[in-house]
Amino acid sequence: MSVMDFQIDGLVAAPFTPMKDNGDLNLPLIDPYVDYLVAQGVLNTFVCGSTGEGASLSMAERKSLAEKWVSAGKGKLTNVIVHVGGCSITDSQELARHAESIGAQAIATLPTCVFRPTTGKQVAEQLQIIGAAAPSLPLFFYHLPDMSKVYIMVEDLLDALETVKVPTFRGCKYTDYNMLDYGRCLVHSNGKYIMMYGRDEQGLCALVMGATSFVGSTFNYAGKIYNRMRTAYDNGDLEAARKEQHMSQHFLRILSNHATLPTVLENPL
Ligand SMILES: CC(=O)N[C@@H]([C@@H](O)[C@H](O)[C@H](O)CO)[C@@H](O)CC(=O)C(=O)O
């Protein structure tokens, strides 16, 4: 299958990383975790992202986690996307190679942190190097300016990709509130790229603009709400869709009154 054949539709959970009290990974919990997601109609995962605290894990832990999600998801999940980003491009290449070797369906990367790219072209150059390490895997750019502090317009990245060639580039995971840039990306890519939307509390806005896939932390336990929202929207029942989005906003508001992310997002589990 060519990279451009990769498709994804619907919800992608950004799973928490189960740990024991001493901080070791608790991998066996991932088996029931997969079933819990599937029961909510969530058939895709985005592993080692920000919710999964990938950036705080060692290389060995990230690899074990990716392996476990791929094996536990076999025959149950449609796609396991492995996030490989961090501070070191060399480490990202290694994680990309590893993801490819274990049979993950796709990879994604944040821009490097600490020493950050500042332009779309620089991000494209990083993607080129990381993507080349896993030539058979679709690659997504993880846009999370609140945490990465890389405040590019993703449309500038799409522009840059016309000259900086990244053959495996398949799209973005867009976790920001900037619907102008998000909308521009949809128009710019004209269906060529997949623009997974990542702010659960305004997924309906993205849906209206044309999003078809969504990555979120709250899909871990509230997948049914978002699936109902999507169905209502697809059926033309905007009022019902709005009701579901308002419900998700309501509980996020309650959660955010109590602690910081991702701790608070994990608590409902
Ligand atoms: C920073 C963060 O946690 N963003 C979440 C959202 O689901 C977010 O928690 C939610 O929209 C509440 O703000 C996802 O986009 C994160 C995600 O996909 C990931 O963990 O990689």
C-alpha cells in the first residue's frame, strides 16, 4: 500500500500511559484499554503523544509502549499511530524506524523542542529527515503550539512542502484553536492531506469546516459523545450535534477547574 492510500476516519484516542506506582510501565493494562476504546467506537490510537507523556519517557519505554499498542490492537484497532517527536531528530529517526519495524500504521512528530524551528520550511526539513527513516509509513506533523511553542501557520508548512519534498507526508494532527489556519490548510490541501483535528471541545467547528478525523484525549472515555455528535452532524441534525459538543465542553470545563492537564484528563478513568 502506498503512503497516499492511508486513510483515517473518525476518532483517534490519544491514550494515557498506564504506569505502576513506582513509575514503571504497566503494559498488561493496555489489553483491556483497547477493548474499552473499541466499546466506545474508538478504533484508532495516537500513542506516546502529549496525553501519553511520550516526551517524558525513555526511548526504551516509548518502544515498549508502541510495541504493546500494536500487538494489543491487532484485529481490534484500525490504526495505531506512533508519535516519535522530541528534542533529538536522531532519536526520532530511531523511533520512526522502530515503528515501521513493528507494523504501526503511521507515525507523527512534533517539531523539535528547546531548539525549535521557526518557519514552515524548517519544519518541512525536519519532517524530511524523520520521514526518510520510515519510508513505508505515512507521516503526520503534530501541530501543538501551546506546548511545542512553535507558532508557525501550518499553511506555511504546506507551502514549504511544495519545494522541500517529503514523500511520506500524509497530513497533520492539528491541535490548536486557530480555525483560520485550519480552514486554510483544508482548502490548500484540497483533500490531498488528512487534517486530523485535535481540540475536542471544538470538534464540531472542525467538522463543519470539513474535518473527517479527530485526535483527542477525552475520546478515551467520552468517545460515545463524539461519535453521537458526528452521526448527528452527518444526518443533518445540527441541533443534536451541538448538544453533544456542549456536553463535552461542560465536562471539560468542570475538569479544568480541578487540576492541570494531563492529570485531570486522566482522572475520569
Ligand atoms: C494538549 C492536549 O492534551 N491535547 C489533546 C486534546 O484532546 C485536549 O486534551 C482537549 O482538547 C482538551 O483541551 C489532544 O490533542 C492531545 C493528543 O492528541 C495527544 O495526546 O497527543
